[in-house]
Amino acid sequence: MWDSESIWEIAVEATSASHDARGAGLLATAHRAGFSEVTGIRATRLYLLRGQLDRAAAERLSADLFADPVIEQWSCHQGADWPESAEPVVEVHLLPGVMDPVAISAAGAARELLQSAALGGTGVQVRTAWRYAVIGLTELDRLETLARRILANPSIEKISICGLGRRDELPQRFPEAPQVSNQVRHVRLTGLGDEELTRLSREKHLFLSVEELRAVERHFATLERDPTDLELETIAQTWSEHCVHKTLKSAVVYRGQGFGVDGIDADVERHYDNLLADTIAKATRELALPWCLSVFKDNAGIVDFDERHGVAFKVETHNHPSAIEPYGGAATGAGGCIRDILGCGLGAKPIANTDVFCVADPDFDDDRLPPGVLRPRRILRGIVEGVRDYGNRMGIPTVAGALYFDDRYLANPLVYCGCVGVISKDRIHKEPRRGDKIVLVGGRTGRDGIGGATFSSAELTDTHADEFAHAVQIGNAIEEKKVLDALLRARDHATGCLYTAITDCGAGGLSSAVGEMAHELGAVVDLDKVPLKYAGLRYNEIWLSEAQERMVLAVVPERLAELVAVFVAEEVEASVIGEFTGDGVLRVRYAGGEVGSLDVGFLHKGLPKRRRIATWNALRRSSPTVNERIADVQAMLLERLSSLNCCSREAVFRQYDHEVQGGSAVKPAAGVGEGPSDAAVVRPLLDSRRGVAIGAGVCPNLSDDDPYWMAVLAIDEAIRNVICVGANPDRIAILDNFCWPGCEDEEQLGALVRACQACHDAAVTYRVPFISGKDSLNNQFSLSADDARRLGLPETIAIPGTLLISSLGLVEDVRRCVTSDLKQPGARVWYVSADVRRGGPESAAAMHRTVARIIRSGQATACHDVSDGGLAVCLAEMCIGGARGATVSLDGFATGADARLRLFDESRSAYVFTTPPDVDGNALGGGREIVELGVVTRDKRLCIGVGAKTLVDVEVPRLDAAWRRTNYLD
Amino acid sequence: MAQPRVLLLRAPGINCDVETQHAWRLAGAECDAMHVSRLLEQPATLDRYGILTLPGGFSYGDDISAGRILANRLAHRMGEQLRDFVRCDRLVLGICNGFQVLVKAGLLTAGSPHTRCTLALNAQGRFVCQWTSLRCDTQRCVFLERGRRYFLPIAHAEGRFAVANAEAYDRSLAALRYTRGEPRTGPANPTGSFDDVAGLTDETGRVLGLMPHPERFVDPSQHPFATAADDIPEPDGLAIFRAAVEVFR
């Protein structure tokens, strides 16, 4: 309950509409979403304060803290009630327990201000909310829809409405957490039948199979007791797909079409003892490259950078939370991946972020949205803003990424977040020691995000938003930034690193962080010592909470005082919550009693290994569609340029601070005309010219046909990206991130096996090792039969098998980098390609090295990867970037009249590059055919012809306009 | 004082401290970073320095409004000392978030005696990261050269300069203005700033607040068209740091 007596409400709004950018933005969004009758939205920021406050204090805070005297006005009054308003008013408050970072900072600032002015202020608490006056709406149900679609997300926010005949009670302003019993509960497994176990697994959100629950039952039978709820939940987290990748690590028998160019005609049977180890990790093992410093064992893979440093790279997905709350889901996805880098070795310093999003058409018909699914435009905008706000606040440049549209991502958008870090080579090894203290640093623990790891194993349905609302979180980037600042100071302390091991608190919270660190030693943890956001948490909630911005350290007792001092100086809480024991048991205590005692051997090795059958029937697949005859090449080029999958990504990257840290060498925009770059190049050390190139390959459109070639071409594209900007082809490492619709079905698993096998084959041929990877294997959405019929959608919307390959290439000197924009008029334009589907990766491996050699020799002045949209789009993009023209002839292609097909062919691995007029590209090919296409011109026209026929003759500004026209974000 | 000493103020959420420190060192200054809480504990530390720098970032998350909380801490607890610092011929440089802090702490105004100004949310309502062409029209500011064009990146959500009273606004305080130039896409004034203002100085010319980031262009490799250019002269950002160091020579 809330006591209105002690509440002060401070309302702040812009003095003129021109400074109400929030209101104006929402109005534009409302119009785009079809609320054309709305003529205005006025936004008011609300601060609700509780504590030692009188009018003088509230007015002082309003004037000196909350309102900007130049552009805002404020009002404050005691108690909170609806304002007098002619227009209907909507208030949006966060649901109890949802992170409110502004409130945390505001409370601190308010207390400090009042204390320095001797106006009290002790114990002041703050909550924030938004109030919107909506002008022009006359029907209540329209207002309710607008509030739900545009103004708030009911999965994290409470909507209250006053007007048009409705007058809600305003939400409790300072909700108190309900007190819960902390009596130890046991869960009985013995005697339960298969059906009962299945139900238990589902109801408790364990997502364990019957077989797995039986293994737990047998283990506890030997101990002659039932597991506690905490123990069972710990096992479920530790054994979740998210944490152990049990599908990728299962034993698989594959039956179906063979692999690679030679495998097409014959079926094979292949046995994998551990799919991941026998394909992806095997490639890295076989290559055995000395510059791979740490692969597949830490939070991130680490490769050699220079004499003293390594570079770490990790990519994660955060798909399910982003489907429900795109902003918070994506922000915490970025935050989690950054923590992986912070927790890699003894801590790497993040130097760059990457992001790849797969979403449905932003203009997908609203009336055909399944229940519980957010509009794709809203999803995309939310995830872009989430990644933006987290990365920008952390001061990590978001430098590279991709955006891919397909309507099968309607209910399961994919959000990949990556982070690159730099680490001293003597900080790679870590190991907690017996007797080390377990220190929890960072944000406080609340009821947030409980069950995230198991949630990712669930198939989404229309009730997922309600059922898993607790798994949705809002991040607090500044807390993580403080942790980063403190951590690097503790790592590089004058007296040596102040801790012996570190890991991040991610999925599974403490259960998984401490469990992982203690996997050999065992540990004892006192949950009473974990700092809480609010009272009333049950012991298992403390243990499993996925509250963000926390890390766990192992600290030798003698260094503890120094370590705590470093964190306190950076305003970060650091608490000793237990110690590593060495007895091989993970003991969890609360209020003097033991609430869990798990044998770490069973916890980490007791998961029964699955044996699976995978099949693949090539005959049921469609063969790739060959380009039909193209009537009007120029019209097709303009259409392709403005298509969702080719058009400019500027609306996204402009919002990311891609320059912070000062290391940016090749940026998302290339040239004076700001065309697209193939990859980003970042210089991690300000006093060095060495850099890393970061690229990405993703081509889910090829999955339906054959995931084998999809994977090969994704790897090929990721390699081309970094080669284009000047990476050393012998120093490219890659990461795999699988997002699959599901794997219970033998064919779906067969598709996964084909992609994994391709990863092995291509990585070995290209000599690019995998250094890290992650998977998300449940990305399909179930509709009821009725809904499916009504909406004209399948009962199961399954994403296409999507494999993101991220690449990290070494650039010895960033001054030698090349970008895609055309430069000097008169330069000659060349094309080189390989047909990977017919010739296998071996047909392209030498080409990548040839192009890299040409770039390294300094003879290439521009280079661009031919990808979505084919050669025509590639040339157009190079013209746009350079604000130059080009005159191109297709006569060099042996295919003659079909040359125009080459223009839009996306199936080949190909590059376009330019050289100064006196350089003969063919002499650079080392025996490989390099086709001369034409010449760069000063007049801004792209002319493409074959024989005497002109196919394209268009002004570059027109290409530019087509490429920038498409609005997929606002 | 041959080599000036620079105090660089850190705070929770400040994130351009490392590269700004690097820029000062490249320019020939000695630069110490200090957490704002340490400075507030021992304000006299400030007197040991010739230059104070407030680097970019999101101090305290930019919660409530950009720079507001850090500005309040400084203004309420050592405002007079900061004004004395400037009076004693020392220099103050506020970059991006640092500029927002200087404005919101009242250390930079739009005219005399005290015309209030602010840095509001950009006209497009969101964060923008973009290289911009700038020009300096004033002789007053020791960090800048009148008539010179500067090419530097901006990266902020709240950089739209606004004044409370346009009639009291003193145009000669506008130290840097957005201007037409490279890159060719997008508007010259990318945030809708009043009078195209990208940077502001005070009457002494010894305080500079600017939204663009000079520390992000101190090496030719940082230039966005570096791959097209054969030769990049002195990076524009480095020139700003060097000009400040020159004051102490």
C-alpha cells in the first residue's frame, strides 16, 4: 500500500512543442501506425518522491534538479492524482520490480542536493513515470490500443487512463515486495510417472526431459532424500540448452545426402559422438594454429594480437526476451555479451560491439499479427535503441553488424550482440584457489530475470509474455560501466591482479556463475550476504536471479581489503558471499540453514548424454531458383537498391557511437558519399597502428535449399568482408552463432548437422579457425488452429535456419586499409569470383588470398564484396560511397548474352576492386581470371553495357536516393 | 610552466577519459585522471593544475538530463572554486558531456551578465554520430584559430544549443559553428542547434565547451576519408589540444 501523505509528484514538461521531441516522436509513430486522427501528443516526465520532504525541498528539487530552466516548466504537489485536463491522459508506470535506472541516479542526486542545502532529504526514494496527453482521439478503445501499441509495453509497464469515460486508479507508487516464506521446500520426484514428470518440468519451468529428471531422481535416491527446490532449479539451469548446449553436444547418427561438392549424389550415414566436438571444434583442432590463444573454453575466444596482447571475441543471442520487450531484451543482450568479455580470462577491455538483427517486414499487416506478438517495426526500433543506449553509455563503439528481413522472424526476432576485447597475454589464465573468497560485485539482486536460461529453451506461444514476464529485464548500463572501470583497475593494480578468477553473472545468476567457478573445488555460499534491491526474496530467488550488471570474483583473503577499496572508490558494491572450499560440494546456506548441497561432479557431469537420429532428404528440397529473364536492368537495380535487404543501414548505425575510444579506422560509412563499408577496422591501442577488422556473414535465404551451402557461404562472406578492408588472410578467426527453429524433429536436426559439417569443411579449407560459438535452438512460434486459419499463417512459424558467422581479422597497419568507395577518376575496375557451390570452398580459398595480396601490395584503391543484390548493387554502392561514376562493360564475361544474369547473381563469392590506370589487374591474379569491367569516371553516372547495348545509364544521386529511401525504422 | 598539467575529471558513466588523456599527452601536456568523488573530497587538488578537462560520456547515465547530476555536484560543492580557477588564468575544456556539464553548472552562458542556455535533445529526437564540418568565427578563444575550419565527429543525443532569451544572446561567444562541407550527405547543422552553435566560449576565452570530439581526431587514421587521402595535415582535434598547450609556453 502507498501512503499518499508522504508522496510528492513533480511534473516536468517542455515550455514549447519544439522542445517536446518525445511527444513529437510518438506522434509520428502513431501516424505511421494508422492513428491518423491523433493531432498531438504532449509528454510530461513524472518524478514521484517519498521520504523526508516538505514543499521547500520539493520545489528546490524541481527547479534545480528535475527541470531545465531554459526549455522546461515544472509543477509539484503533494499526493498523486490525475491532472485537470481537457484531453484524455495516459500514465505509464513501470511494473513493480522493473529496473528504473533514472530513479536510482535521481534519488542519489536528490539526497545530495537537499543535504547540501540543509533541506533534509534523508532516505528520499524516487520513481519515474510518463504522462501523455493525447489530442484528437475520441474513442476509448482507440486510446487503449494506442497506449498498448505506442506508449507502453504492458509486459513491463502499467497503463492507466483518465478520460473518454475511463478513470483508472493510479498504480501504487512505491510497491512493497510481498513477504514470502523462506521455509525450505523439497520436490518429490520418486514415484512420479512420465506424464507427471513432464508436467512438473513444464509447470516449474525446468525444461528438463523425463530422462534427465530420472537421472536427478536416481542421484537423490542414492542420497536417500528429495532435492530442495533450489537444488532442482540449479540443476535445471546448469543442464539447460542455454548453458550446456546439449543438442550440439549430443551423439548423432546422420542419414541422408552426402556433404560437399562430391557428396551430392550419394546418401551417407555418419556417426558423431559429440556433434560440436566432431565438426566445429574439430576444425580448430585440426588447424592447430599457434595464434589461437584460448578457444572454446572461456567466456570468449582469444587470438594473438601483438607481442603483449590478445584479442577476445564473443557473440551471444538474446532472442526470446527481445520478442517480449525489445528495448530491454536487446540492451541486456548487449550488456550480457560485454560481461562475457569482462569475464574472459582475468578480464578483457571491451573495444567494439557488433549487432545483427533478423526481423520481419516492418510493414507486416497489423491485422495479421498473432496474439502476443509485437509489430515488427516496433521490435526493430526497440532493439536498435536498446543496443544503442547500452553500448553508447558503456563507451564501447558499436561498429559492425547486419540487418536481415524475412517474415518468418515475425514472432521470433533474432538479436545477436557481439563484443570484442583486448587483453594482456599474462591475464588470460585464471583459476580460483581453495580458500579464495567469493566476491559479488556490481548491481543489487532483485526478483528480475528468474529463469532466463530455461526460458530460452521454451517454444514461444501467445501466453509467453505473461508466463515469462519475470525473465524480461531493463539494463542499467552505468552500473556496468562502473564495474568495468573498477575491474580494470583491480586487474591492472600496481601490486598485481587483485583476484584469481572472474566470471559474469548471466543466465542462471549466481547458481551458474558460482557453480561454474566451483566446478572442481566446490564452494559454500551464504545467501544472506547478497545485497538485495528490496526485502522479501525467497532464498532460491536470490540464488537464481538474473539481475544484470553483476560479476563474481575469486579473491585471495589477503588481497580482499585492497580489492574492496578499488570497487568502493568507483562507487560499486563488493560483497563477500562465500568461499571456495575444495570438498567438491556446492553448499548454499540461508538464515543459518542449508538450502542446497550439490555434488559438483553430478551437477556438471551427470547430464545424461542424448543420442539422436538426424535425417536429410534432399529430394524434398527446392533447387535454387535461377534468375528469370530480366527485362529492365536499370529498374531492377533501383528496386534492389531500395529493397529491405540491400538498402542503407544508416538509420541504425547513425544512432550508435561508432567513434568512442578513438580507435575507429574504417567506419560504417565509406567515402565522402557515405556508402556502405564491408567491415569495421578498429585500433585497440592508441599508440599502435595495428588493428582488427570485424565482419559478419549471414545468409538464411539459402537454408531452405541446403544448410550445408548456407553455412559455407556465410563463412565465405564473413571472410570476404574483412579481406576487403585489408585483413591478413592467414589471421582470420571466426565465430558461429546458430539460431535454429527447433531440433526435436529429425529433419531439423539433419539440417543442423549439415550446417555443422559445412562449418568444419569450410573452416579447414579456408584455414579460418572457430574460436567461440553459441546457439539458440528454439525459435518457433505456435498458434492455435483457429488463429492460424483466421490470420492466414501456419500453425507453427519457424525461422529459417540462421547461422551468423562473425569474423575477426588482423590488420598489421590501419594506414593500409582500403574502403569500398570509388576514388580517383580513371581508375580501372576489376571483378574476380568463384563458384563455391560448384567448386567447393577450395575454389575460393586461393581467391581470397589473391585479393588480400593485391590490397597489401597497395595496388587496390577500393574493394567491395559482391553480396546481396549482386554485382549491380555492388557497383552502385561503390559509386554512392565515392560520389563518382563508373562506365562498365560486361563483355569480359564468357557467358555472353547471359551476362546480365551476372549483374544480380548472389550465389558466387566475388569481389570488385579498382586499381590506378597503369596497373593491369590480370597480371595480379596469379593465374586466376580477373575480368576488367571498366573505369571510374568523374561525372556521376553509372553506365553498364554489354556489346553495343546499354543496360544501365543512371545518375549516381538517383542511385543514392533509391538506396537511402526505405524507412524500416520509424 | 613549460609543460602544463591537465586534470581530467572522471565520473560514473564518463567514457572518453582514456582517449582524451592520450590526446593531451600527444599535444605535450601532462594529464592526470581523477574521479569526481576524490576531487570533491579534496577540492584543493585542483589548484595544482593549469587545465581542467571534463571529457565526454554519460555522467550518471545522463539521467534526468545530460550532464545534470554531475553539473549539480560540481556547482553546489565547488562552484566558486571553479570560477576562481578561470579567473586565475587557467583553462577549462568541456567536451560533449563535459560541455553539457559546464552549461548546466552555469559555468558557460550565452551572454553577459548571465543569459541562460542549455543543450536540449537533438531536433531528430535521438542520438547522432556523424563527422561534421565546423568553423571558428571568433578570435577570443585560446583553443581555436579564427577563420580555421575544423572537421570533427559529434556523438550525442542532447546537443541542440538553445538560449532562454535570444535578444540577450552574445554571438561572439559562439566558438564553433556547424558549416557546409564534407561529408555531403545530411544537413550542415545536424542537430538543429540555435545559430548553428557547436561550441561556446566565455568572455575570457579560456573556457571552451564543444559538442564535437577533438580527441577523436588526433591521428590521421581516424579521419573518415583517410583511405582516399594521400596526405592529411595536422589533425584538427590535435590542433585544439596543442593550442591550449601553447598558452603555457
